[in-house]
Amino acid sequence: MLTAEEAILGLHIAAGFLALAAGAGALLTEKGGAHHRRAGRTYVSAMAVVVLTVLPLYLLDPSSFRLFLVLVAVFSGYFVFSGYRALARKHAGAAARLDHTAATLTVLACLALGGWGVARLAGGDAFGAVLAVFGGLGLSVAGADLRAAFGDGQENWLVDHLSRMLGGYIATVSAVSAVNLTMLPPVARWLWPTAVGVPLILYWQAVYGDTGPLAGRV
């Protein structure tokens, strides 16, 4: 019989692979179409399971690596949450208290993640670069959301939706890569999806932004 930890870990892994497949489906189908929406809903649901199963896994084994996974789950989960909420705000207007709370918690988690990374780098541990990069990215996005919430920023629901969903997918690919591409050095297997995905996010922001050639097309 499976232990509680084995059952939760199995659910976590299965949800991760489902998120990987559904996220690819959302990226490769026509934006705004029925297949895109269906794949997107599946991706969001699978990522919710991934995030919610990390905390009990940490409580069952409070190792430093699982703490890292908890902080990464907050970082990646916020990307998906905020990407989903960007669609809701398309019709509802301004961000709600739920959005502000999620952004604040993510800022705190990413400050911890980035600070931990800097400390590990200072101690000669190259893996600290992974923590610092993820912490910096999450802090940048959640911090921008807080600035927008208090009137010191602008929102574009389409750019936010596409950018955040892709950011969450980068985190999903990173986790799968870290577990399976063991032939790569640890830092490389965690960060190559970011190196590939961030230029694509910047491209989408330029194309679908307020002055881009496809502004408002979706």
C-alpha cells in the first residue's frame, strides 16, 4: 500500500505532466479559440494541484530542497493565477483584494527565495543562481502588479494573460527538466527554459502590446 507521501508525490507528478501537455496545447492552438480555452482551463487546474500538493510534501519531509520547491511553487503558481485573473479583469475592471493579497504573498516569498539565492552564491554554491533568478523574476512581476494596483502602473489584460501563462509554463518545463534531464548540470537544467522562454515573452509583449501590430486581436 502506498504511503501518504507516495500518494501525494504521485498526484503531484501526474499533475505536473498534465500541466506540461495542456500548456503546450494552449500555446500551439489559436488564441481565444475553443481548443485554446479548453487546454488553458486544464492547465490552470493541473497547476493548482501541483501547487497545492507541494506544501504537504514539505511538511512530510521538511528538507531545504522541498522548501525551495514550496517557494518555486508560489512563484510559478502566481504566474498562472495572475494570468487567469487577467482574463477576469478584462470584464470586471480593476484588481480585487484577492489579487493584491496574492501579489503581496508572492513578493514576500520571492524576497526570501532571492535572498536565499544570494546567500548561497556568496557561500560559493552555484545553485544559488537558480534561486536568485526565480526570486528576481517573481519579485519583478508581483511588484509590478502591486504598483499597478496603487496607481503607479498600467495593465493590459492581453499582454498580462499571455506573459503570465507563458511564465508559469516556463516554470513547469523547468521542474520537468530538473527531474528528467539529469545529463545536464543542475543549474542548466533548471534555467535553460527561462533562457528560451523570456525572449518569447518579450516578443509577445511587443506584438500584442498597446502599440504592437496585433494589439487587441484576441
